[in-house]
Amino acid sequence: MPPRRWKRRLAGLAAAVVIVGVLGGAGYGFVLKSLPYHTPQFDPPGVRPTAQDVAVLAAYPGRVHAVPVLAWRDVSRRPGSLVTTPARFASDLAVLRRDGFQSVSLGTLAALAHGRRVALPARPIALTFDNGLSTDWTTVDPILRRYGFTATAFVDPADVAVKSPSYFLTHDEIQAMAASGRWAFGLELPQRWAAVDAATAQDELQAITGAPVTAYAWPVALVPSPTVIGAPSLLFPSLRRNFAVVFGRPTTGPATFVAAGQAQQSLPRLNITATTTLPELSTSLRTGIPSPPPANPLTLPWRAEGGRCARSGHAVTLKGRRFALCAVVADGSVWRNYWLHLRIRFTPSADLSAIIELRLSMASRLEIAIGRSGVSLKQYAGRRWSLLGTATAPRPLAPDGKTLSFLRSGVMDVTVHVTGTLVSARANGVAAQSHVSPAVRSGVIALGLVARGRPQVVSFEGLRLTPG
């Protein structure tokens, strides 16, 4: 065969190979892009709650007409302080189910917040998930299905992915979750866009879910600057124009419940983190129930807010060089009118004042100070302190002619009565009484000391609360 013809045949063969390769690659790519990829769901982890686990929440009361709302960010095996492992999440839901907790839908929660009559289960609870992560589909949904719970996912539509696999939920996954009946969806936006783009993002998310989006939520503040902390209050009025309910940032501590008529403010949520244990969850739920003050406040948990604080079955003992305070951990929204009886025991000192705080909240409080000269009443309201009144004790003289301190005995029997706007306090026969601002409405109690010089120790014994 002539060389030129041979070369032409080789060139033609090579061109054919290239064309086939190009067409084959294009066809393969077309197939990959046209066939949907569904991220598989993981089987729920096998968990067996112990009798001790189940007993942790068994004492939780029933028929509370208010709902605790729990907030998770990520249920996965990734590292991070806001990540909950699938095993722990499954264990929590297994215990909640065994102890009779039932999900409340987002619609029911909104109706309750607006003050409408709703039928709640004996032990209601609501579950929410922030950031719209793919783990809501792969991990959380199968666990919800196994234990019979429903949930709400808060999503930024700008993060919704078109194809799997993805860090965030995809269109198909959201639609499958919505179709299951286990999920409702609300909006969550970066803070800088919350007020400007809320309406547009709401429309985008409604187009994805195929259902109205009536709730907005603020995520955990990863960098708690004053601007970040203040944004929910500042932007609440504009968000309420577009959403039936707006949830505030998840918090720790007592689980403030969503109760009737709360829609005119940000609704509370309890943050569940990598370190939240079942006993901690139980304490948060139990102390968050809106209930009257118990006869024995020592049955509730207390926390130190300065100095050292120790609680036993009969007393709260504080130690501090300058200031120490120990406060009840509870929802004090209905702690208004009552008698408080207690005994204060201390080492006699002229440089010591015992403190009793009542109706303690973020916005206001009453303070009864028992010091060397007698009893004084103060209030904190409107971001300032004011003195309401004092009662000076008789000042007997010692043999050397020096004035003796009111605290010379080392023991004080104290009775306090708060009712409406009237507060009265009596310590070893010395009484002070005054009216307080109507803004000082309700809150928990706290006990403390103010010392000058060396560290002081004060014990508050035999606390009793009676209605009044």
C-alpha cells in the first residue's frame, strides 16, 4: 500500500476514535446530569435507654398548658460544640417517647402563641433544627420516624442545593421531608439580610417547599457581640409583618416555655449542644415549667452568680470576699405574692450585709439588705437602682462605749411578705415596708452577701414559701 494512502487511513481512524470518545463522554455526562442522585438515609442507631434514663424525666408533670421548644444545629458525627451525635439524639428521643412526650406541630404552636384555644398532649414538646443541613434528611428524619416525632427545620433558601451530595439540604430532600408529614419549614437568614430580604427569601422558600412559610428563627449567636445579641429585638417588628411567629436565639438554662399569647414577642427555644446530657435536659425542662413557687425552694437547683455557693437539703451557704449571690434556677413568671421565712446564720461582723432578692428577672428585682444598722429595701427597675425605705435597729453600747452592730448575735430570723406592689421585711423584730414599682412584677429569689475586707460565710437555713 502506498505510504500516503496508509497515512490517510491512520488519520481517519484516529479521527473516528476522537469523535467516538467525544460523543461517548458527552453522552456519559448527559446521563450523570439527567439522573437524580438521592442521598441515602442512615438507619437509626440502636439505643436501649436504661431504667435510670427513663426515670430522669418520669417526674415531669403532665397537663402543662405551655410548650418547651428544643433547638439542635447539627446531628452528625462531625466535631463541634453545637453538634449532637446520632446516638445521643436517638437516646434522647427514645426517653422522651417512653416518658410520654408528644410533638406539637408548628401550626399548633403558632395558634397557642396567638392565644387561640388548642388541644395539647399531656406532655407537649416541639423540636427544631437550624441551618438546613443535609443531616436533617440523612440522619434526623429516620430517627424521627422511628420514635414518632415531628420537627421544624429553619432554612436559608440561598443555601439550598440543587444536587446531592451536599452539606445543605437539596430541593428534592426538602420536598421529600415535607411530603412525609414529619416536617414543617421556617425561614432563617444571615443577620445582615434579615430585615431587607425576608419577604423575598420567604417567597423563595415557599416555592421550594410548596407550602406557606409562617415562621422565622434566629440561630445561635456564634459571636455574641452587642449588635448580634440586640438584633432579634431590633428587627422583631419588621419580621412580624411577614411571619406569624418569630423565634429568638436558642438559650441555655431553664427552658422558657411558649405559652398562650406570646406571639407579640420572640418565642423562646432551648439550645441542645454536644454536652447536653439527659439529666441536664430534665433539669432545664423541669425548672422551665411556669409554676407557683414551691413550699421548699431548696428542692430546686440553684446557681452561683458571684462568689461560692453550696446548697444542701436544709440551707444555702455562700462565701465571698466582696460579693456573692446564689439564685434559684426556675421560671419565675408566676412568682408574685408569697411569704418567705428563713434563718440567716453568720459570724458576727460589722463589715457584712446579708442580701435577699425577690422577683428577680433580667428587667427588675427587689432587694432586702440586712446590715449593721438595720434593714433597707431597694428596687431595680428602668435600668436603675432606687432606695425605697430603711428601718434602723436600736444601737446599744458595749461596755467600752462602742456602738454594737445589729448583726452581733450571729443569727437572724427573717420574714418577708410580697403582695401586689407592697413588700415588707422583718429581721429580729426590725421591720421595713414600702410600695414598689408596678414594673417589678415577678421573678425568682436569690440570696447573697456583701462583705468588706476578709472573706465571709453566710448560711440561709430553713427556707419556706407560703402563698400570700
